[in-house]
Amino acid sequence: MQSLRMIENWPVPTASAAVVRADGSVAGAYGPLEHRFPLASVTKPLAAYAALLAIEEGAVELDEPAGPEGATVRHLLAHTSGLAFDEQRAMAAPGTRRIYSNAGFEALGDHIAKATDIPFPQYLHEAVLAPLGMTATDLPGSPAKDGVSTVADLIRFAAELQAPRLLAPQTLAEATGVAFPGLTGVLPGYGHQKPNDWGLGFEIRDGKSPHWTGAGSSPRTFGHFGQSGTFLWVDPDARMACVALTDRDFGPWAIEAWPKLTDAVLAELAAR
């Protein structure tokens, strides 16, 4: 894809990207697809997928207590548990504010580990990574931010997110729709959003502005970006997904470059 060549002008040492159609085929790719990059918060959708599988298997339930008092698994997945960003400290009552929380995902990982008697990184491997053939991906630490992967592996995950084989389609549909609609909050790097819509482990594009996806991205677009300079989005209306991994931390360069790439990718595939 010609649009992916825009990455050659990004101010990053190393970058890799791919566009995946809804049928799982690769529309285009760029860069070293087997290079392993730290994912930062792009870890969260992987962890959330494992949590959704634990729910389908009956190991945990969406609305069972988890995390701070009054919170549930659903609250932790949707960043509405009230936990602070990076510490196990309640800042709000569950369900009242969208507080983006690494601590919430760590509490979720601990909860699933206790329920299954399997360390969460091992559960993620057995439930998601191994079945999808994501052999270069692992989680050496926090389920919020410590994943490491390649574009080649995330191509497989992007295909799964568009045509799930591991999860029931209705489960994924619920996870990628808005949970606790209408809540306000801060989207890291982009400021206060009203509303700050989120699914169960996936950020929802909706009408947010500014945003890291493109002006042409549909409101139903879902995914995540990471502070290590990474993103993955799925646009159900465009019937495609895009993943980009770099080794330069998120900053003004990404705020400028990522939406331009997204709009170019969407336009190129729409014109085919």
C-alpha cells in the first residue's frame, strides 16, 4: 500500500505497520514485521481479550466484585472502577467517572489469576496467544503495559478482532460497544473528553476530538494506542484494521502523524 510509505517520514528509528482486511488478509505492510517492540498500553486489548475468554469459560463473571469496594470486573475493564492511574487508590465511586487506570488492569489480572489459579501472563498465553499463533508475543509483567510483540503477531490479533474464532461474536460486540455511556474523563495525551467513551478494554472512537485515529475514521472504530509509540485500530465500517509499532515514545510527532496515516489508509482502500 502506497499510503504506508508515509511511515518513511516519521521521526522514529524503527517502525513497522500493516493493514488487515476484515477477512484476515493483509492489504499492505511496511517495515520489519518480525521486530519485537514494547507495546505499552496496546497490551490492554490483549489482556482484555483474555479476560473476556475467562468470562466465557465461566472462570469469572462480568458483574462479580473485583478491585476496589463496589467495583466489578466490568468496571475494571471499562476504566470506571474509580482507581487512580498508577496506584491502588480509589479516586471516585465505581461507575461515576472514566479514570484511565493501569492499576485497574493490574487488579483485573490479579483477580483472574486468583480465580483460575494460573498466573495471568500464562493465562494470556494459553487463552489467546498460543491459539492465534502469536509466538513472538509475551507478557513479562503488567497486563496494563508490559506486553512485547511484533506486527506479524498483531496481524493475527487484528484478524481475530474482525472475525472472532476464540470468542463468541456477541461477546466481542459487547466489548467493542460503549460501556457506561456518557461518562467524562481524560484521554491520555489528548485531554478531557466529554464523553470519554470506552468499551471493555477497548477505546471507542465515537466523536472524540482531538483523537489519535483519523478524521475519516468511523465512530465505531475501536482499539488502543500506547505510550511507546504504538497503536492498533479496527474500523468495522471500513472493514479493516491497522497496526503500527515504533520505538519512539508517543508525543507531538505521533499526534501529527498518526491521523494522517489513518486517513490515507482509509482513502486508499476505499478507492480500490
